[in-house]
Amino acid sequence: MIDLTLLRENPDVVKASQRARGADESLVDQAVAADEARRSSLQQFEVLRAEQNAFGKLVAAAPKDEKAALVAQAQDLAAKVKAADAAAAESQLVLDTVMWKIENVVLDGVPVGGEDDFVVLREVGEKRAFDFEIRDHVAIGESLDIIDIERGAKISGSRFYFLKGWGARLELALMSLALDQAAAAGFTALITPTLVRPEVMAGTGFLGEHADEIYYLPADDLYLTGTSEVALAGYHSNEIVDLSEGPARYAGWSTCYRREAGSHGKDTRGILRVHQFNKLEMFSYIEPEQAEAEHAKLLAWQEEMLQKCELPYRVIDTAAGDLGSSAARKFDAEAWVPSQASYRELTSTSNCTTYQARRLNVRYRREDGKTANVATLNGTLATTRWLVAILENHQQIDGSVLIPKALRPYLGGQERIEPKPSKTPKAGA
RNA sequence: GGAAGCGUGCCGGAGCGGCCGAACGGAACAGUCUUGAAAACUGUCGUAGUUAAUAGCUACCGUGGGUUCAAAUCCCACCGCUUCCUCCA
């Protein structure tokens, strides 16, 4: 939710932001009108209520024989108060509904336009020149017997998979490397619930247009989270967070579930786009003034991880139209995927400024003792998808895959994954 | 799954339907005293909305409804917690 004061004082700024996103600009005028209506009806209610409160004291103090007459009078007033209360509540609801729809105000410098209008900030690392026929991660995963997609489909359907042997260990190694890096940077590790209540899912802004992306368990009225961001953002909801010692930073690990409802036929091969994967997510609660600096730090930590995995990548500044509704700015890091001869998103970091915190009612105490909404930021530090880039970029002519040095300590010193004849027959073979 | 109990401010903990935004204790903050500190004493000490206002008014005692002229206090539902039994990784 955006700041109501900003809406009142600078509606044009909000309008310009909506325009840049390709979102509905008229919502701004609707909100301004709803705010005025709300304040006026609230005033009416409060005046009547004050009258009723004063009258109540009169009734309480009155001698017994006068009470009946006074109560009779008060009944009329009570009816008016009830009506005014209902009207005020209604106007509040109208305002909330509109405010809930207005997206975060984009920051200066965010590229205008849609999905394809991103700006490339930099390209880092050498793309390898392969002097042999490269294979994609599916072929590599099969020959090394570390990814079993057929059996994944057999037991759970398409977009499910098994990680096996060194594949399973590689993912755990990746997560551990990321967690260690995050911990060293001052993040508190957090293993989060992946089933959350409707109000948490709504509060983090995931139940809007993309509601069909989310798994829902009707028997329990719970949602499966597509990212630990949901739990991490909800962690401090309705709290006043202590930021006097610096920002609160959490590294959340969880399995993530996505229905991929809108992406039929897209990335159907392999484990690039799946219903279930693991992710280590960084999340910061910080004073709003420091949000942009924190955003740069999150991005730097992501790049550090990519470099540890020895992956060539580029960083893009996402255009306004491609931002999530909570994000004021978003940077993606995309790794080079040789089999596709293109860059694919491995990380994403969003500065949500105070938007998410306002919805979830997360505040901190400023130096002057007043409370204010914090800023929240999030960013990926590792996901299962990284295996795609690692396997493909580090494949060798002999069919093996060289393990990035930073990961080796987490794999018992193992330097490469060698193809070996599988003892388990292929499914259906 | 069965049974009982409980949800009040930063914490603990009172609260006959009107005098309760809420006793009392602790913590915290400011001051007095002190060379300084502790102790003692004095004071301050919830959040938000509205408003030009740190004036006033309004709302908030788990959440949402209801009863009443009036609800922290009565009724209902939900959520959560605790204990016991049952079950279980």
C-alpha cells in the first residue's frame, strides 16, 4: 500500500508511476475521492459518538426516576451513531479497496515500458567457447544419473523431477554455500513454513492477479508458498522491529511451490521451470532512507554467489511494467545458458520500499521516538535452477562436469561429477 | 481426535456492564541526590485516526459479529496458547 499522505499531497507522482507501469491511472483520482469521503463520514461519526459518550455519563449519573426518560432519548442517538458508524466503515472499505489496487511508486531511473524494455547494466564473466558438441542440462543430468525427470513425471506429473546422487548433493552444497555466505554477511538463517494463511498470502501481495499461480489446500484453507519471501515478510507483521542495531536481515530457506498456470508449453524441458524447487532468499528490514543502498548490497551479494559458481551473467534493471506490484525497483541477474544461447534469470532482487511493510504493518522506532514503516527488500541467493547453469557451463568434453571450486568443500572435496553407468535401470526400460 | 483452562499496554498482572485507555509491580527514559555509580525519591512512560495543533475529539483490552442508552467486562463464531489423554515423524 502506498503512503496516504503522498497520495493526498502528490497525486501526480502516483499517477506518473501508474502510467509508467501501464497500470490504471484513474485509480489515483478514485482514491483521493474515497479518502475525502472517508474523512468526512468519519468526522460525522466521531461527533455523534462524542455526543453519545457524554450522554452515557449523564445517564449513569442520573437519579433513578430520571433514567428511563434519558434512556429513551439515548436510544434515538444510538441509532444515529450506529448508522454513522456503518457509513464510516463503508467509506473506509471503499478507500482500502482502491488503495490496495494501487501499485508501489516506481523509483526514479527505472526504465519505462514492459518485459522487453529492461536495461542491461553490465555483463560479467567469459562465455566459454566450446570446441565440442554441447549438451543441455537434461542430457547431462541423465548421463551423470543425477537428474531423473521421467520418474518425477511418473509419480507427480510434468515439471517434477528427482535429484539423485551428486545432483541431490550438489543442490544441498549450493544452498549451504549460499547460507554460509549470507550468515557471514550478517543474515540470520530461517527455515520457514511453506503453508500460510490467506491473510499472510494477501498481505504480501501474492493473491492479486497471480492468484492462479499458487497452490491452495481448501481442506485446511492454507496456501503453499512460491517463495519464502511470504513467510519472511510476514515474520514481523504487526510488530515494531528494533532497527537500532542496524537492519534486520534474514536468509530464508524453503521449498517453493508454483503452479506455472500461465506458462503451459514454456520451458517444458528439464528443471528450468518446475512446480517445486528449493530457494535461499535474502530479506532485509531496514530504514527507508537506506533502502536503495541495501538494494545495491543485495545485488552485490548475488553477484558474489554467481562468481563463486563461476557463471557468466548479466545484470538487468527491470522496466516498470515488469515489476511486481510491491516492487519500486527490481534487478535481475541472468546466467548464460549455453544450450539456449541466452541469458536466463537466476536471481531477482526487489526494493519494496515501505509498500509491503504498510500492508503488513511492520514499523520501527525512529531516533525521535516516533514509529514509521520500515522498508523491505528481498533477493534470491540460490535456487535449484542454478544447477541448470552450473551443469551446462561446466560440462567437459568427456561428459563430466567440473564442480566450481567454491562448492567442493561442501561435496567432500569432489572435483568433478563423472558419467558412470547407472545401476538403476531407466524407468520403462 | 478427546477434555479443561487461558488470551489486557515493553514484561508481569488486576479489572461488580457506566467513575477503565485501563489499578499495581517491573523495565525504560528524564530529573533530584552523588566526585561517579548503585540505592532512594520525583516525574514521564501504549498505538493509531482526525485536526493547523505535542489542544480537543475518536478508535483499539486476540479477531470478527451480536446484546445494550452504554461492553475489557454479557452472548456467539473464529484464531492462538497452555495442560492432560490419545496418536505420531
